[in-house]
Amino acid sequence: MATTTAANTVYGFQELRVLIQKYSRWALVVASLLHAAVIGAYYGVQALLEEDEPVYSVRILKYSDLGPPPSITNSQAAPAVSVQGPVAKPTVGTPVPVPDAEINPEQTIATQQEMAAVGPAIGEGLGEGGPVEIQEDVRIEDEGPPPDFVPVEKQPMPIPGACPQPVYPEIARRAGVEGKVWVKIWVDKEGNPKKAQIIKSDAELFNQPAIEAAMKWKFTPAIMNNGPVAVWVSIPFVFKLNQTR
């Protein structure tokens, strides 16, 4: 009887060890899958809620696509203003209390409408008051920068001999660094640069020398409708150890 009990005890212990190992592996797998599902769901929701970056489209138009400009000769003329001539004063009298014996039966009393019609005579022409003086000062403000795209009939061109080259930075020369800088220049109606901005640069060391050189350039003015206009011009400055432009 004791032998049978000992055998059963040993057999139950071995079976329990096998079951523990089996279910421990399954529990580890299930826990790993649950953690992976929770983490994946979190990042999936973040990816769905993340907004896409806006895409900007740039359309380049030619001057020929804009069509002819509107004619300034077809504008309507200002309507002529007629000036009323001098108004004759009515032959009426001002009511003054007098004795009954002195009353003139032919004299009438002016009504309110007739008295309102009596006013200063308005003459034609330039008048007789002398020259007109303007007391207020006339201020002419500078025009702001032009838009990025301005239709022109003739593009501004750099004037030969008036386009200095940028100074090569000594640090970049010693390090053997080369690159290109695109500068956008605001050219006014006289062909002078008013402002310079960096569009694209390969190295920040070249930005300031490129801007300083661009502000010294001279251009022929851009022409539109037989008159100069202000525009933006893009100029590339190439920095090489043997050549700079």
C-alpha cells in the first residue's frame, strides 16, 4: 500500500512539471502578442492622425500667355461739370416796421424760398481771387517690393563692368570648400538693387559674400508698357577655388 502511494506521488509531480513548462511557454507567447498588439495599435493611430504636409504647386507663366494689357486710351473720360452762372438777386425788400402812412402797396415781402435763393454769385473761369496756395505738404512714399512675378516686355540685364565678384571666404578657401549660392535681387526702376535674399545655398559661409556682391551690381531697368518697372532677379554665385562667380 505504501509503495503504490509513493509511485502515484512521483507520477503526479512529473506530470505537473511538464504542464508548467508547456503553459509557461504559451503564457509568454500570448503576453508578447498582447504587448505587440497594444504598441502597434498606438503607433497605427498616431500614423492615421498625423496630417500630411501640404504640397505647394508652382506655375510658371510666360509673358505671351498673359495676353495684351488693357489699353489706357479706352478709359472713360470724366464727365464735364457745368458751372452755374451768376444769379440775379430778386427785387424784394427786407421787412422793416414803418408807419401806415409810409407803406408802399407795390413793395413785396420776400418768402423764405426767395431769401434762400439769394447767395453769392458764381462766376465762370478761373475767378478773380488770385493764385491758389496749397498749405499741406505733399509726401511721396517709396514703393514697396514688387510681387514675385511681374510681366515685362524686356528683362533687366547686368551691365558689363558693374558686376563685382564676391569675395571668397578665407576659411572656406583653407578648408577647400566650394559651392553655389542663389540670390534673389530686388531691382528698382533705375536698375539699382534695393534688397537681396538667399534662395538656396550649399554652404552658409558663402551667403554674406554673395549678398554683399549682389548689392553692388547694376542692371538695365525692366521695361513694361514703354516704362521701367521694379522686378525680382535671381542670380547664381558659384564659389570655386580657381574661379568665383
